[in-house]
Amino acid sequence: MAQSAGARLHTVLPPTPDSVRKARELVRSLCASTAVHADTDTVLLLVSELVSNAVKHTSGVLEISARQAGSTLRVEVSDGSPTMPALQDHSVDSTGGRGLQMVDKLADRWGADRTGPGPGKTVWFEIGPRVG
């Protein structure tokens, strides 16, 4: 069940491909109903990348959180996988594995933190208004 209060969102989703679409819908709704000034298309692309990675690399539920702090939107995707994300170098012929490179280029800041005493992690990005 999704919860939102003001410019906040928190929901738990299953590790299925449909969760990517659901996460985008929820974040799109949050952006539309608040004064989030970030480029919504960019935010949704980054949400898709983080949720897709979590679906691909974990078998447990995913937690998606988003909140506005001033003019910055922070989105977090948590899962139970112990594997921390890392930027990869790929050849021009590679057909995948560029998601974190997009996050790195398009987000103002991003990172990953271990969660609690267990093996889980939270991957997050922050994005503010685009100027010019």
C-alpha cells in the first residue's frame, strides 16, 4: 500500500517487472501533486533504472520512498540483496549494464547505503530543478 503525506511517498512492491511501471506511476503522481521542480521525465527514467536493477538482482520485496526537501527530490529503492551497485565500464557493443551510468550522469547526487544489520541496501538519487 502506498502512503504519501505532503511531498512523501513510501510503498512496498514485489520483485516483478510490473513493479517498475507501478513505481513510475507513484512517483509521477507525487511529482504532479507537489511543487517538485525536477524534470519529471528524468526522474522517471532514474526510478525505472533503480527499480529494474532491484527486480533483476533480488528476490525479496522492494521498498520505494520519495520525498521532497526544498527544491530537491530524493528517491530511494531498498532491497534485500547484499550486492552493492558499482559503475561498470562497457564496450560499445554491450546491450545492457548502463543504468547506473545514466543515474550517475543525470542525478545531482546518488549513492548506496547498507540497511540495518542484515544484507540489504538502499540505492538513492537526488535531483533538483533544471536550469536553462
